[in-house]
Amino acid sequence: MKYQIATAVFLFASLSPVISEAKDQTTQHQRYYAAYEKIVEKINRTHENADVTLLAADQFADDDWVSPERFQERAIKRLKPLRVQLSIYGDGQRALERTQGEKEVRITGNFETELLEQSERQWFSDVFSMTSQAINDGIWTQKGFDGTRIDAGQTMVVTVSGTYAKQGILTKHHITKEFHCSSVGEIYY
């Protein structure tokens, strides 16, 4: 009996620092989250067209918990346009834009062209689809797209809308890109 009591006391004593450390971390996360809320509120109030949302605390990864100063830097950086890689899908083949630097979202267009007889050249007749996905560890959710022909149908201006979540921050984006159609129907960016 004495052996069991001694073992129980020893186990409790050895777990006490672990429980205390977890409690301290939870308290720190609560303080950080309260500071993050104020930062997001201030950014949305002071930056024109800002639409920043703080994700729920349980959606934060361990490395998302940073000092409020670092979080503010991240949130302000997210107000900038996302870095995008373009891709075209057509005739059963996919052409991927060669890029330099790290990109966050890949947008793939699938277009139809047809011969415009009066000018004897191809033009955009339709956008079959625009798909997009996150390239890195962020989460991109496409909400929709819109395509508009300009330059007598030789250029298709496409806007893809969606949200991007990373590091506890969710931002809304409207990404506008141009795709071009050559006289023989080749599509390029």
C-alpha cells in the first residue's frame, strides 16, 4: 500500500510541471488571440478595401502562434495581391507558366476559340472553366469567376474570386488576368 501511494505521489509530482506548462501556453494563446482580434479590427478600419478575417483559435497551427508584432506584419502583408501562376488547358494538353519566385495560387483556364470568318482569324468564343488551387501550404477556396472578351475577342480578361487562409488569417481576393488568342487559335498569357 505504501508503495502504491508513493508511486501515485511521484507520478503526480512529475506531471505537475507538464500540466502547468500546458496551462501557461493556453493562457499565452488566449492573450495572443485577443491581441490578434484587435490587430485585425484595426487593419480593416484603417486600410481601404481591407477584408481580413481572423480564423478561430482552434484552426491555428502551432507555428501560427507568433508575437502580436509578427502577426501584424503577416496580416498587413496579406493585403497585397496574391502571387499567381497561370496555366492553360486545351486540346487535352496543359501548359504551365514558367515562373520565378514563390507563388501562392495557380489558376488554370480552359477556353474555346473559333474562326471569325470576316477577319479570317481565331477569337475567344467561350471560357469553359477557370479552376484554381493553392500551391503552397495555404488554403485557397475559389468562389467564382467571370470572363470578358476585349480587343475584338482576341483577349479574354478573367477575374477569379476566392478566399485564402494561412497562418490564422483569411483574406478575400479578386484576381484579374488576361489570356490572349493568336490568329491561329493559340492561347497564351
